[in-house]
Amino acid sequence: MASNKRDIDMLHGTLWDKIFIFALPLAFTGVMQQLFNTADVVVLGRFVSSEAMAAVGNNVPVIGLIVSLFMGLALGANVVVARFIGMGSPEEANTAVHTALTQAVRYGLATLALGEALAGPFTSLLGVPASVAAYSETYLRVLVLGLPFVAVYNFLAAIYRSTGDTRTPLYALIAGSLFNIAGNLFFVLALGLDVGGVALATVLSNLLAASILYVKLTKVEGPLRIERKKLFASNRRSARTIFRIGMPAAVQSMVFSLSNLVIQSAINSLGPDAMAGSVAGFTIEINIYCFINAFGLSATTFVSQNYGAGNPERCRRATWVSMLLNFAVTFLLIGVVLAAGRELLSLFTTSEAVIALGFVRILYVVTLEPVNVIMETVSDAMRGYGYSLPPAVITLVLICSIRVIWVYTAFAASPTFETLMTVYPISWIATTVALCALYWHHQKKILPRKAAF
């Protein structure tokens, strides 16, 4: 049933090596995705202005909100295809593949239209300083043109992950990232297009990455093969299941972005230096999260296949192995960032004030990332069982409420950058405790029988 030589047998043998092989390319895929934003920040910060650089940071939560929607829904496709493969149903898996691609195109076009309509209101809502507002709206309007390509890439990458292939999406994204860097420099230095130029380079890079995955899936053998005659054929059962599993996951991810919009508005009130310092620190911080997220998604895929094969005990082992490997890698990365934080921040700007604020974000957020490891792993494991809505509800209620309340109480009383950054670890700790309790409750209900949709 293997569709290519990069597939992983998730149902038999040792777990730690397979999970590590699965997660590492997936983590670097996340890093490559962040490199699109990083390249924009570096080029604008170095060759345009701090205001242009701040405009990118202002839009990170907005774009993150939309991309979180795509990634969550794509996770539904990952679970559905992996479950059918684990159940030994290649024809149903192939139907789910074509359904997922159709859904990706629909979601991408819908968010493009919505993004263009709301670009101006979003900029006003976030209270962007006048010196940054024009840059911010231009960057957002151009960037949303590429949302259909982002949606297709994420869904196709999820399809590859369902059989354990995390390398092909990585290679496609490396090609896109290299194109993005070259495009940024060309559009800014040669054509003088500032924020519009870097956004356009990102759009074209996403098109390239999505196209590579699509073309390769038309040539593979097995259940993942895309056939042109089946394009835009959607199976209602698969579409409903993808949505049922994926939408709560999307909501859970979107909650972080929604709450970050509130935090971004508070950051904006502290001025351009705080905006620039925050985006520089966030750019480093998010790359650590890429590894945390990758091991969490490993738990999702391994649990999904083994649950489809009727082996709940291996599901539990996969969850714990994913978490332990996640801890090891996260502690290593935290050490590196703390040792070289200021040097890394100096890549984005020469302003000492911006560097100092960026390092504050690193100290308050990065050092508490191990809490995030537990939160991500247990929630992702539950999604692998198809148990997606309750973790999303808990995350929605706790993350959103704590962060919003904090901004309007603690930050209002003491409006400093340090006060604002404290809300991240506080909201993680509360949510992690609740999710762990939910996970233990859910495990009591898992029966040693073959899973069904």
C-alpha cells in the first residue's frame, strides 16, 4: 500500500526512531514556513525602515489566524486519510485525498475574498500607529492573494503526512523559501517595492511550494495518487469527517491567533519600537514552537493510524514517546536561544532599544515553552483518536479569556512590555492542567477495538 519509499510503517516496530524521523522534517517544514515571514522582516528591517518591519509584525496575528484555520482543517484530512490507511481501505483513502484537495481550494478562495474585504478594518481595529498603517494595509492586501496556495499546500502536506512522508513537503517548502528570499531582495532592492514587494514574493513562493506537491501527487502510486479526472470530486462523508475533526482543531489554533490580536493591539499602544522588538522576538520564539508542534502532530498521525488498526496500547506509547522526544529537543533549543538571543535579534535590527525589547519577549515566553510541550502533545493525541471538539473548547475558553482579561486588567494597571509578556506562560499553565485532566478522562473510555468513523 505504500505510495513512495519515504512512507513510514507506523503500525509495527519501535516508535522513538520512527517518530523522530517523522517529526524532524515536519519541524523544519514549520521553520521554512516561518522563514517566509523572517525573510520579510530582515529585508524590510535592514533595507527599508523599522516602520516597514513593524508592519509585518502587526499582520502576523492576522495571517496566523487564517493559516491556523487551514492547518486545523488540514489536520482533519491527515487524520481521515491515515485512519483509512490503518484500516486497510486504500480506495476510501484515495476518495478522502481528492475531497481534501477540493475543500482546500474552496477554503482558500473564501478566505481570499474575506481577507481583501477586511484588510482595512483590521488595520484600524488594531490601532496601528499612523506611521505604520499604510505599510500594514498594503502588506496584508497583497499577502492574502496567496491564501488559496497556502490552503492547498497545507492540505497536500497533511496528505503526505498520513503515510509518514514529512520530507517531500519540506523539500517543496525549501524551494519556496529560497525563491522568497531571492524575490524579496529583487523586489525591494531592484524595483523599490518595499512591503508590497516582499508580500508579492511570498505569494509567488507559496504558489511554487503548492505546485510542487500537487505535481508529485499526480505521479505517485497508491492511495495518495491524485487523478485529474477526479479533481473537484468531493465525497460528502469524507468532507463531513474532515470538517468534524479539523474544524475544532482549527478553532483551537485560531484561538491563539485571536487572543494574540488582542495582545498585538496592546503592543501597538507601546509604540513602533515595542512592535518591532516583539516581532523580532516572536520570529525566534515561533521557530521553537515549530519543533513542539511537529512532535505533537507526530502523536496525531501515529495515534490515528494505530487507532484505525485497533491498537490503543500502541496509541498511548506513541503519545508518551512523542512527548519525551519533544521535551528533549525543546530544552536543547531553549539553551541555544538563551545563550545567543541578543546575537540572533541583531540579525533583524541594529536598534539597541528594539533588541532589548525582543530579548524581554524571549525571557518571558521561550523559557516556559516546556509547558507548551505538554499542552500540544495531549491535545494533538486526542485529535488522533478523532476526539477533537472538547480540547478545542477548553483551549478556547481558557486561552482567550485569560489573555483578554489580563490585557484589560493587569496590563491596564501596569502598561509595560514585561507585564504583557507574562500572560503567555500564565495562560499556558492553566490550559495545560485542564487538557491533562481531559486526556486522562478520555483514556478511560478507549476500548481495545477497531476504530470506526
